[in-house]
Amino acid sequence: MKAIVVGGGIMGLATTWALAREGCRVELFEQADLPHPLGSSFDEHRLIRHPYGDHAGYARLIDDAFAAWELVWQELGQRLYAPTGTLALSGNGATWAGRSAASLAAIGHPMTEIAVADLPRRFPLLKTHGVERAFWIASGGVLFAQDIVSALARRLAAKPGVALHPRAPVRDVDLDRARIVTEAGAAHDADVVVVAAGAWVPRLLPSLAGRLVPSRQVVAYFDLPAADRAAWAKGPMILEQTGDMGLYLVPPMQGRGLKVGDHAFSRTGDPAAERTASEDEMRPLLARCRSLLQGFAQWRVERLKVCFYTVTADERFVVEKQGEAGWIMSPCSGHGFKFGALMGLELARTIAGERDPAAHARWAAGLEGDT
Ligand SMILES: Cc1cc2nc3c(=O)[nH]c(=O)nc-3n(C[C@H](O)[C@H](O)[C@H](O)COP(=O)(O)OP(=O)(O)OC[C@H]3O[C@@H](n4cnc5c(N)ncnc54)[C@H](O)[C@@H]3O)c2cc1C
């Protein structure tokens, strides 16, 4: 079997790797360099964690996601991951942390509730302002995202049966005939085509525009005093929701930066437009950092980065067969990277005939075993 993959982010690369493992010949087309620095997968880190609010279906997949990454580490000969543990905080009417703990208890991954009065002793880096409940689980950590996609691209370039085409934008996709046409006018045929074009997908397949929405998100990297940096380099990751804010903090593991972002979707923006951000648009997030993080007055914004989510209304992944020989692969809504290896492996299995496409779409949407 021959497959064409459009897009060289984590989804396209992992699917190419997994299809090659199934014995497929694969050609991957990427519009920019491989990896693309403006792709959603290209950032110092992405988090993987069990807490998933009410989405028990995704929480159940986390163990499988970790197992899939193990296969990637074997393939790459290196482990691009650092464990941090996961601390989830909530307050002011927000209940995500408690709901995560409830659904994890039901599937055998209990979180420990920490009394707010004990937080400063357990986590001296934090203030307790606005925090009403705190839950801890020792699992979870940081995937070194841009190192992973870079290493996968290098590895795949040397694999027999795999052909990578960087700087080869695809103009048209025929999902019935598994045919693509590049901007340069070259047509390529296969038995199956997988479109993993990230936030650019509505440009390539306009019929998906209402369903898969690019969402401009800004994150801040901080320069912090050496003592703070050393303390944060031991973790944990923070997932915090107190009312309107939804802050996450990625600790500076193994020499990477310390990053803070707000998970709330902007649902605006064009991934192909110029990407500049100002501290002004980060004001609510920076204010929350000030009230939550010890010593924040000494921290400086080192850089702001604009990145794109591709969001669906219910935050579930879209991995669906379309046409006679096509797959749309959009596991994102801001939480897809952790599942990248798993999504690739499972899609390759389904393409090889091991699962019904409709069952695959339900599985990827996190609907199996959801509450
Ligand atoms: C700020 C931020 C924080 C995040 N944090 C987390 C996290 O902590 N944990 C987590 O699990 N997930 C997280 N995510 C989400 C995760 O990064 C994405 O879900 C994932 O990277 C999506 O991968 P992708 O391969 O679908 O998209 P991309 O990485 O964007 O790849 C798509 C590729 O397709 C290419 N392409 C597009 N159109 C064409 C075309 N016409 N021809 C050829 N190539 C084309 C693009 O150039 C691009 O390289 C975060 C995302 C952002 C932006």
C-alpha cells in the first residue's frame, strides 16, 4: 500500500512513522521546512497529564499515550520527556480540578487532595490567593515537542520506503482518488491520503471551515532569577483555573524555558498571517501570575510566542475517513500533542484494516468510556 500524508507536524510525522511500521510506502508533503517553526507542534514543550476534567475518555487514553511514546523513544534512541507531576488548582466557582479528580478516581488513577493551608509547605513556589481546592497526581510531565518533531523528521528522512517533501505546499486534495496536487502543479497518487494540515486545514479543505477553527494563542516565556529557575526545574506543572482564567505553567525542565499560557480559546486569527504579540494582550494572565507565583515581581518576559490551536466546538478530536480514500486528521483543540504518537499508531492500524473507520472516529473523539 502507498500513502500520502499532507502536513509534517506531530500528527503527520507520527502517522508516517506508524504507516512505515505497517509496511506502507509513504510520501509526506510539508508546505514549509520540516519541521515547520510556525506549526502547532513546534514549541519547546507540550504537557502530558492524566487530569482531563469530565473527559474521562481522554483520561483513559493517557496510559496508551505514554506507551506509544515509549515506542517513539525506542525508534529515536532517546527519551525526549521529563516527568514533573501534575498540580491542579481551582477556585472562584471553577470546578475543573475536582471534576478531574472524580473521573480519575473512577478509572484507578486517584489524585490526592491537598488542603489549601498545606499548599505553601508542599509547594513553596506558590501563593494561595484565589485557590479553593488543590489536587496532586505524581504522573504527568513535559514532552520536548520541537526536539521530538525534529528528531522524527531526521529519522524518517533515512527510512526506506519513506519520502519527505519539505517546502512542497499542497494545493488540492482528492479524497476519493487519494491524489494531491502541489502548488508547483505536480500530481501524486496513492491508495490513501491523510490530511494532517493543522490550523491550515480550512484553507486546503474549505468544507471543514466551520468545524475546525484556527485559534490564535499567546504564551509567555520568562527569564527568572537563577534560584527561582532551579526551584521550578524540579516541577511541578500547574493547571490552574480560578474563575475566568485558565492558566497553565510548564516548568523549565532539562534546560528548557519556563512557559505560561492561558488555555481559553481565542477562536480568531489566521495561521498564515504575521505573528506578533504584545504584553498588553497578556495582561490578565500576567496579573494572575503575580497573584499566584512567589517572586514573580523579579521575573521578566523573555519572549512572547503566538501559536495556533485548531479547535472544535466540543474540544474533541476529528480523525475521520472522508471520501473513498481520504482521512482528515485533526486531533487538537489545544490538547493533541500528548496523543500524537498514539494517534499515528492507531490510524496506521485502522488504515491497515484492523478497525472500522467509524469506530476509529469515535475512539479518537474520546467517546469510548467517556462519562
Ligand atoms: C500554545 C500551545 C500550547 C499547547 N499545549 C499543549 C499541551 O500542553 N499538551 C498537548 O497535548 N497539546 C498542546 N497543544 C496542542 C498541540 O500542540 C497540537 O494539538 C498539535 O501540535 C497539532 O499537531 P498537528 O500535526 O495537527 O499540527 P501542526 O503541528 O500545525 O502541523 C500541521 C502541518 O501541516 C502543514 N501544512 C498545512 N497546510 C499544508 C499544505 N497545504 N501543504 C503542505 N503542508 C501543509 C503545516 O505547515 C504544518 O507543519 C498546544 C498548542 C499550542 C499552540
